[in-house]
Amino acid sequence: MTVFVSELSHRIKVTHNLHVKLEKMLRENHIEIPSHQREIIYCEMAEKSS
């Protein structure tokens, strides 16, 4: 989401407030937006003996 504000110092607060209101509206209307799912695969490798 792009936000244009008159003062740069207001940007974080305005962006946060918009995100909070948007999330609230989505939840109230039972709308889910899937987020990216990241899969992490962890393999522990045996150390080589010298």
C-alpha cells in the first residue's frame, strides 16, 4: 500500500492506522487474504572426520 502524507513524520502512524482499519474491516466481513507461505527445510549434515 502506498501512502502519501503532507509530512514525512506522519507516514508511519498513518500507514499503521490504515493497516489496522483494513484488517478490522476484513475480519468483520470474514474475508481472508492468504499470505505467502515459506517453507524452511533444515538438514543437519554430519561433520567429516579428518
